[in-house]
Amino acid sequence: MSLLSSPALPLILASVLLPCTARSWRLVVLLGAPLLSLALIWSWPEGAVVNARFLDYQLTLLKSDALSRIFGTIFTIMTFAGAWYGCAQARTVELSAAFVYAGAALGVVFAGDLLSLFIFWEVMALASTTVIWSAGTPASWRASMRYLLMHLFGGVVLMVGVVAWARYSVDLSFASMTQALSAGGGRSFAAWAILAGFLINAGAPPLSAWLPDAYPEASPSGTVFLSAFTTKTAVYVLLRGFPGAEILIWVGLFMACYGIIYALLENDIRRILAYSIINQVGFMVTGIGIGTPLALNGAAAHAFAHIIYKALLLMSAGSVLYMTGRRKCSDLGGLFQSMPVTATCGIIGALSISAFPLTSGFISKSMIAQAAVNQQLAGAWLLLAAASAGVFLHAGIKFPWFVFFQKDSGLRPPDPPLNMTIPMVGYAAACLLLGIFPGSLYRILPFAVDYVPYTGAHVVSQLQLLLFAGLAFFVLLPLMKRTLTISLDFDWFYRRLPVLLWAQLGPPVVGLWSGVVRKSEMMQIRGGEYFRRYYGQRGMARALSTGGLGLTVLSVFAGVLLFYYLR
Amino acid sequence: MKEDRHWLYRPQNLPRLWKWGSILLLLCVAAQWFVKLHAGFGFADWFAFNAVFGFFSCLVMVVFAKWLGGRVKRPQDYYDQAQDQTQQPGAGADQADPPAAGPASSAAGSQPWSRP
């Protein structure tokens, strides 16, 4: 095994090839590269490693185990479907950037040490920024810059952690750091900084606003790519780095609830789905915090299932946007009549995210809830149940209802082109197949699975929870009137506060500055006169006496001597 | 006269939809007579606990969101105004009609990738 068999390589090569590929060969490159990556991932024996030395450090550039493999698998499947979905509509720069992005995500997932992980982490930030930016609108440009700012900040926090870890720990290998969180001293500081860096990418509070701010500004296919990699690599690194860290239970539960509340306030269809990414990642983070094999399996399985149904939902929303040019609930409605395939796929995605029995969400999310029961975490279990009901409320019904049903908007666009429809139908089928045959997913989970999702009790309690959440939706519909608004979030502090501060502090600062500039200009003029007098055209230092010069040299000498002895 | 609206949109069908929906809800609660729940917490096995919990947790979330919305909602161009004040003299054109920038602002054609 060598570096050449890295699964990231085919994707990165494809991104270089894409701009110089003829249109007829484009689809071959776009679909062939992810398949090649997938084949490479599964051709590795379990536990295979590629080592290298860098300075004094032993680096593990590639390392394969069950956890890496499940994330690698879903990332390549996602690249395949996303590339197909965007092949005819997306700009080449977007597809190229998306392939670098996916390749870097694979790099993170197969990195065996913190240094190579960090490098891929940063490549991901740059490539994903390019994906957002390539939508080509002024709004996407601004959003991509805010996104980059946040991720570079996260990268710096992570780097501080990695450097501190290199200083205070024996080696840089990437393994569980949960113990170090409470170890005290430098190791503890390093672990907390690394955790914070990871959590920023997961969309954890308080820095979560970047996600619903930036993702909906990308193109339809760009948003599909974005939804899969950044937050899910964060879930992966938390799974490997901080399993059983108790703080993650509470962070995760907050995320699950935050996502719902903000999605309920939102009018933009893709922003609703972006908030629900935070909500769903909250479930996974909670599972990681619980930390038992069942919970970790649940988190990994949920990440796998989530990538598929979230991409499906965003493909469906993207198709609506592409065909109608409208992105707000208040402008849409009644589309099921002319877009039956998009509507059906959207509804299957919505049922999956709500964890309806026979869909992929049910077989993964219920593992996390069961883990909470097994650990007797009643509060966490209740909040997870409430969040499950809330998912149905904000994504399960709200999204399809306002887009495909509710009042008839009179719009009658047809379904999108085949290259967009086929991946949607494929993913919808995958949601159902995973839900009906959970064994196929359970087999590739990191720990042996001893869990049966389909018991009468599970199905009945879940149906009660969800159907009555649905009742609540229709009863409370008048309270959920769509408004043409945005909701303030933590991003207010870096988007509005500086503007307000500048409005207050600006005039005095500008006054002070122009004073300084004026003063320095005057000094320049005077200094010029001085220099012309003593260092003019007729030779250097003509007006200074020899004695004065000697005194100057002597005092400089004295100063140097004094400094030398005092040092 | 033939009704050209889809059956979901015909007013006379609305009570029927509610009736079938209610039957479905009753059925899934009634199922608890036949299926023994064993959630692991005593309270979670009470009759119709999940139904009641599902409904009321949603009620709480919607009411809370409504309350929060009253505090955090702002016009859509809230941040654009802030940007226009400080920089981007070229963005002044957008500023001319901020409230009307609602539905029309997302019209097709403004995005390079939208359908021709």
C-alpha cells in the first residue's frame, strides 16, 4: 500500500482534469473518479497504514479502519450523486472545487495524525468557500467571505490545539482525547482547543450561524455538496477524538433544539434545511457524548443516513429553485401537480429525516435514543424525543407542505432535467432500502451491532410521537405564518455590531487619524528642509562640525558598550 | 360542471381529510392496547404518553419560536442596509427599494445557474 492508493487522489486528479475535459467525457470523469475512490477504500485491508517522517514527527498519512471506511464510503457515494446532479448545470469551477472539497474530506477521514488532518481540514475550508463563491451572485460572494472568515478562525483554534498537543503529548497520532480533557495542564488545554476547532465545523453554538448563512447562497448543486462534507467530517473527528465527552451530550441537545426553533422562524426553503442540518448533527453529537458502542454506532449510522436524506431534500429544494427561480415558502405552493417526481422524492426525504418507520432515519436515530435509555439519561431522552417530534414539524411537514402543497401558487414548472432527477430517485430508493434492510448499514458500523430497530414498541411509540407532531402542525398553522424576514443570530456580533460601533467610533477615529496624517505631513516638510540643509547636493554633513560628529560617534559607542555589558 | 382544481384543493374535501387523519391518529394510539411498550423509563410507558408528549412538545416549540421571532426577526435587507452604509457605493441601486425586494428579488435570471 502506498500514497498512490489514497482514496483522495482520484477526486483531486479529477478536479484538475475537469477544466480540460471535453464535454462528452465530462460525465465519465465526474462519475468515474468517485467510483475509483470507493474501490480503493474497500481494497484496503483493515488497519492498513502509510507512515512518513516530517521533521521530528512520525506521521500517519493514511490509516484505514471501520470508522474511516463508513465515512469514506458515504463521502464517495455523495460525490458521485452530487456530481451527477450538477454535471450539466453547475459551473466547471464549482465541480472542480467540489471534488477538491470531497477529496480533502476523504483526506481528513483517512488521516492518522493530527498534522495531516489539519492540512486537509484547511484545504476543505478553502475548497468549500470556492463552492459557495462559484454561485456567482453578489450575495454568494459576501456569504463565502463570512464563511471563510469563520472557518479560518476555526482553523487557527484547531492549529493552536494541535501545536499544544505536539508540545505536551507523546506523539501526534489521532486517537481518543477524551481523557485529556480533564487531565489538567497543557494536555487539557490542547484537547479543549482541538475540541473547539472541531465543534466550529460541526455548527455548534455559539458559532453556528455560518451554516444557514452560507449554504443557501450556493448554487443548487453546490448546496448539495456543502451539506455533506464539512459538518460530517466534524462528526467523524468528534467520533474518533472525543467519544464519551459528557459536554457533547449537552452541546448536541442544544443544537438539536436550536435547529428546530430557527427553522420554524425561517421562510427560505434551503435555509430551513440548513437549520435542520444543525438539528440533525445535534443528534449525532449527543450520541458521541453518550459514548457507548451503541451510541457511537448510532452516531455513525445517523451520519451515513443523514448525508443521503439531507442531500435528497436539498436536491429536491434545488430542483424547485432551479425550475422556478424562487426560494421562499411564501412564493411557492401547489408544485406537486406539475413536479410529481421532485415532490415524491422530497416527501421521502422528509419522512426519512423525521425517522418514520421504513425509512433510513428510523433505523439510525433510534439507536441514539436507545443508548440514552440504556444509560438512564431521562432528560436527554426526553429532549431527543421532543427534538424528533420537532424535526417532523419543521422539516418533515413544513418543507413539503409549503413547497409542494398549501395554497396553490399557480406555478406549473415541469420536473427538472434527467441528470437532476436520476440521482434524486436513486437517493430516495436508498432511503427506503436502508430503512427496510438495516442490516446492510449495520454490517459496516465500527462496533458489532446488537440492536433490533423494528419492534412493535419502537414502531408504535415513534408513530404516536410523529403523527401527533403532525397534528400539532396543522392545528398551529395560523401561528406559523410566513414572514419576509430573517432571524438574528450570533452572526449579528460580526455582521452588525462592527458597523454600529463604527458609526459611533468612526468620526472621532477618523478625526484623530487625519490629525496624525496632517502632523506627519508637516514633519515631513520640516524634515525635508533639515536634510536639504545638512545633506544637500554639495556633499554630506557639510554644516556639522567635526567635534559634533565625534561626540555623536562616541555616544553611540558608549550606548553599545553599556548595552553589551548589561545584557 | 367539472372541477378543474386538484381534489386536495377542493373545499368540500377538507372535512374528509380531517376525518381520515383523525382515524389514523386514533388507530396509532389504540395500537398501544395490543403492543406492550418498554421504553425503559416508567413514565414513557403510560398510555398515549408519546402522543401527548409529541403534541405538547411541538406546541411548546412553536409558541417559543413565535415569542423568539418577535425579538429576533428583522427585515430581509437588514444586513444589506448595514453594508450599504459603510462601503460599496455601487450597491446603492439595491438600496433604492429595500422593502419591495421580497419575492421579486429571487427571480430567475439573477442567478447564473438558473434555468434559461
